[in-house]
Amino acid sequence: MAILEVQHVSKSFGHTEVLKDISFSLDKGKVLSLIGSSGSGKTTLLRCLNFLERPDGGVIRVNGETLFDAGDRATMKEGEIRRKRLHFGLVFQSFNLFPQYTALQNVMLAKELLEKEKTDYKARKKEIHKQIEAEAGNLLDQMGLSDRMDNYPHQLSGGQCQRVAIARALAMKPDILCFDEPTSALDPELTGEVLKVIKGLADQETTMIIVTHEMAFARDVSSQVIFMDGGRIMEQGTPAEVFENPKEERTKQFLSRFTNQ
Amino acid sequence: MTFAEQFPIVIQALNTGFLQTLKLFFVTLLGAIPLGLIISFGSMSRFKPLSYFTKIVVWIIRGTPLMIQLLIIYFMPGLMGNNIWGGGESGRFLAASIAFIFNYACYFSEIYRGGIQGVPKGQEEAGLVLGMTKSQIFFKVKLLQMVKRIVPPMSNEIITLVKDTSLSRIISLQEVIFAGQSFMKGNMGIAGVIWPLFFTAVYYLIFNGILTVLLGRLEKKLEYFR
């Protein structure tokens, strides 16, 4: 069954329609790549899923639960949005690590704040802290950063920062992890190390949506590809369908720029 | 009276005066630091009437001399037939405190606004997608980054405040300038000497020296992140 269903989502900024009738679904454990030129609406779509933007129309469902329905104001309550956000994780292009915290603290912060709100927190404070610390340590270890845990973001390379950001998102155990051009701010060498980590997550069947311009990577890692243009889904299918047999002229045109390189 | 005889008497009077200077300085800081934050939230409010109102108030306070504000706050109630301050030193101190707190809060609010708006939008968004509340994001993520940004301009204002306290001389608050001047007219058997007034500068200079070192240390302490 689909873990994520998106139906007829639309969004405008002023008079500019940035998303037009977006519909797709994603199965658990699968990877979806969103490709398309800049300004095609990929990032806005991710931001809508993470409740950073509110769509003007459409429905978003996760595990059968309706998280957002433009026709039902009850799904837009501010207090509920916070809980709903936790279904999704988002890794930003510019990392957005918290500069005053170490790598380990960055990964622990949100989880600890969430636990603090539970009624039994005070009694089990030390135990909870230890557990969160151990989990965060494991995640950073998995990202190949076991010797960088006590470093501050400014002491890390871009690739290391992005891996900390991935660990930070994973710490909240999201159902679906989203990446917004995770390697666009990195040089080719650092891009490789981040892509390797994402590939590793795909192998562990982490459900992911990846906005990327790395076509070879998208082809290799994803089970599903969506090509967007001018706020619309122009084409979607398996990597083989979209990359090898694109039906739309616009898709061919877009992809030719990458294959000619 | 020889200079050697005058000196201890003058120093004692100046010490007493400087104590009042310090009191006004610390009371102003204590009041203006939080009030400035409230005013900055007002001027950044998305509720337009509130933000316009706040901006007009800040414009008036920053656009007119503190000395005039002191005079108005101290003398207006009496002129209107209700002298709420009373005649004594405590009344003058209260009036001066209110004028200073309000004036400095307006300056601080603009520094805070710059500090808050200077924190990248991505910090808030990162907090939101991690399921943090707006207040958690403010206190746990943005506040320290904002403090780091505002320490240098705040240091400037704080050092200016030390010297601005002397403006309260205009309503005869008995701070250090008042004490120094008293020896010109005549006080404790000393009259017609001007050096005590000049000597008050040493008090400001030493105190600002201490503040410069302390604020410099705070700035250094926040250098552990960028």
C-alpha cells in the first residue's frame, strides 16, 4: 500500500502558479526522484509536504491518514501541524545546521525537546538523555562521522555538514525523508560522499523523496522518477521508462542536456 | 585649604555621586534590555497598526534629545497640577529612570530587530521540520545567534549610556557631575574650585575601561561558533 498519496495539489504565489494539479503516490521503502529545471516547482512541492508552505488545493495522505485537505479547514490547525510534520523529514540544500551546537547536539536537540514534553520526563531524565545520546551517536557513526561528534558546524566540511543534517533528520524517525538538492552546495568530491550515504539509506529501504540534478544518481537509486516542468508533472514512471524512453518532447529535451555531457 | 586637604573631601563626595550614576546606569539596563525586546516584537508585528504605532514611538524617542525627554517627564506632571514625583532625590531618580529606560529601550529595540532578522530563515525552517515549536526555536536556536550578533552594537550603546547618565544633572539628580559642580558654588567648606568637576571624567573613564574589558570577554566567549 502507498505510504504517501498526493492528489491534485496546487499552489500559487500571488498570480504565479507554481504547482498545478500534482498527483502521485509512493510505496513504503521506495525512493522517488524529482527532476526538472530550476523553477519547475520541485522544491515548492517538498515544502508543501513538510508544511513549510500551505497548498491552495489538493489532499496529502500518509499511511491512509489525511494530513492535509484544502477543502477541510480542520486539517490545518496550527497545533496539529507540528505532529503531522514529524511524518516527514527534510534535508536542505544549505544544511541549516544550528551553529551553536556540536554535531551530536544538533542531532539530539529536537528529540530531547519532544521527550521533555512527556509527563514522565522528569523522573526518567538521565535515562532518556542517555538513550537519545546513544541513538544520535549511532546515527552519526552510520554517517561515518564518529570522530566528528564534538565538532561545531563551522569546523566541518560541507559534505560532513550535510551528513550531520541527514542524521539530524533521521533522529526524528520520519516515515518519509525528503532531500532538497542535497548536493547542490557541494563540490564534486564532497557530492560523492553524501550520495553514498543516501544510497546506503536506499539500500536499507528508507522511504525517500529526492529533488536532485544528479541524473546518474537519480537513475541508479530511485524506483520511481517524476519529471516536472512549469509546475506540472510532465512524466512519471520507473527510471528505465523516464530516462530511456521518455514520451514527452520536453522530457527528451531536458534529458539530452545531461546525456550530451 | 590646600589641595592635599581638599582631595579626600572631594573624593568622598564624588564617590557618593558616582554611586547614584551607577544606580541609574544599572536600573536603565535592567529595564531597557527586556523592554527593548517587547518593543522590537511590536515593530516586527504582522498586525500593521501595532507595528506602525511602535515605529512612530521609536521615531519620536530617537528623534528628540534625551535631555528634553528628561525635562518633560520630570516637570510636566507638576505643571499640569499633579506632581507625582515629589520634590526629593528619590522622585528625581524615579523620573530619570523612566526617561532613560524608555529612551534606551527604543535604541535597543532597533538593535534587537537587526539581530533577529539577521538570523537566516533556514534556522527557523530547520527547527520547524524537526517538530520544534516556535518558542523552542526562538529560545533554543535563534536567541544565542541573535545575542552573538548584537553584542558589538550593544557594547557601543552601553558605553554611551554610562556617559549619558550625566544628562540627569539637568533635573538636579545628584550624580557625579552634580557632585563635582557643587565645589564651584561651595560645598563642605570648599568653594570656587573647578578641578573636582574635571576630575569626574576619571570616574567615567575607569568604569568604561572595566566595561570594555567585560564586554570584550563576552564577545570572545561567543566566538566558539560562527
